[in-house]
Amino acid sequence: MKFVIPKLPFTLSLFLSLSFLIVFFFAFPSTFLRHSLSSSSVVVADEGIRIRHHGYASYEAYIQHQLKKTQNPKLREVWTTRDWDRKVRVFSTFFRRLKERGLLSNGSKALSIGARVGQEVAALRLIGVEDSVGIDLVPRPPLVVKGDFHAQPFDAETFDFEFSNVFDHALYPEKFVGEIERTLKPGGVCVIHVSIHGKTDKYSANDLYSVKPLVNLFKRSKVVEVRKIDGFGLDTEIVFRKNV
Ligand SMILES: C[S@@+](CC[C@H](N)C(=O)[O-])C[C@H]1O[C@@H](n2cnc3c(N)ncnc32)[C@H](O)[C@@H]1O
């Protein structure tokens, strides 16, 4: 007996399957993207954040990887000359807006985490927040002192305001956030710039697919605002206030 598969039902079922896949992709993009990443990565904290282990043999190996770019003399020359004014200007615009909203003031003691050569600290000082400092693996006094953001070199409840656009460099996101909440004063404000689902580079240590996992890491703070921004490849600003 000849078995004939009717053409229309097959075409129809193919069409329906493809439509289902397309709808599912747009509804749950992270499901697809998670599986397309390297198998050495693991999801932590929640759906939507992935740590890139890069096969680091040790914590020191991670630090050395970060230092490779930050210590590059040619790049440091560019960051401190050609890039300087533009970056200070853009950071100043972000910080001025926070001042207008009452989230930062000239009296704030401010910290910038992962400040590299210190443009963001220069911007804070430029707009009048004089008691400002940055930390990075490589110091650049007087704007930036040496400090690992997984273990900030400051006492508890030191700062009124903390800013960072380097969350993606954290190998241990829960420590990165834990340290912010430890060193912020009660009622203090933390502003984080991240790229959701977007541009990161080979020095990034994690990938973030929504703000939810970051928000969930802040155990002692409330979200004040989440908004879209255009900040050196980062697209989202999240403002937190530590509980009193
Ligand atoms: C993408 S750069 C951002 C620099 C700066 N915030 C800016 O916008 O110009 C990331 C910075 O994070 C620093 N960094 C990476 N891991 C760190 C760690 N564990 N502790 C402190 N800083 C770290 C790097 O040295 C580098 O300067």
C-alpha cells in the first residue's frame, strides 16, 4: 500500500512549529541565549545572570586578566589625554541629574567603584562633590586608590553615595553588592550602570540578561529608579537606596 503524506497538513505543521519557535524566542530570549554560551559558565543568583569562569586557575588569575588591560601603558595614555574631557563631561551629566533629584549632594561622601584612571571621580569633584574617591586594582592618586571591589578597603557605613559601571567585571556579584551595602551608610544611595543583554567585552566576568538578578542581590536596599541611558555602551541605570 502506498503511503501518501498529505502536503497541506505537513506545510501547515511546519509553519505552526516555526511560528511557535519564533514566538517563544521573543517571549523568553534568555532561555536561548543561555544555552548558546560557553559550557564553562554557570547561572548564579537567579535566572538572567551568568558568570564567565574563563577557566581561571585561581582568583589571582582573574585579577591578572583584569590588570592586563588596566595596566596597558598605551591605553592609559589615551584614557588620560584624548578620552579625558569627553568622559568627564558625560559622567558630570549623569551626576548632575542625580543631584537635581536629591540623590547626591555637595556634602555627600562619594565612592566610584572600578574608576580606572578616575574620570568619574573628576566629574564628581567638578560638579561640587569634593569628598569623592575611586577604587580600582591600579591606583591613580589622588583620584583613585587601590582596592578590590570584592573586599572594599573601607569601614562599614562610610559613604553616602556609591557609583559603578563595572558590575560586569565582578567574578562574585554577591560580594560586589554585599560590599556596597556594607560600606554605604543607612539611607545611602548606590547607582549602577549596566548593559542588559548587550555589549560586554572579554574582560567582563558576568553577563546580565535583566535587572532582576541585580536587584535581588541588594538585600538591604530598595530600588528608587530604573531607566534607559546611553553610557559608554551601557544602557541601563539602576538607583538603589539602602534601608535605614
Ligand atoms: C570597563 S573598565 C571601567 C573603567 C571606568 N569606570 C570608566 O568608565 O572609564 C573596568 C575597570 O574595573 C576594574 N576592575 C576589574 N576588576 C576589579 C576588581 N576586582 N576590583 C576593583 N576594580 C576592578 C578594572 O581594573 C577596570 O579599570
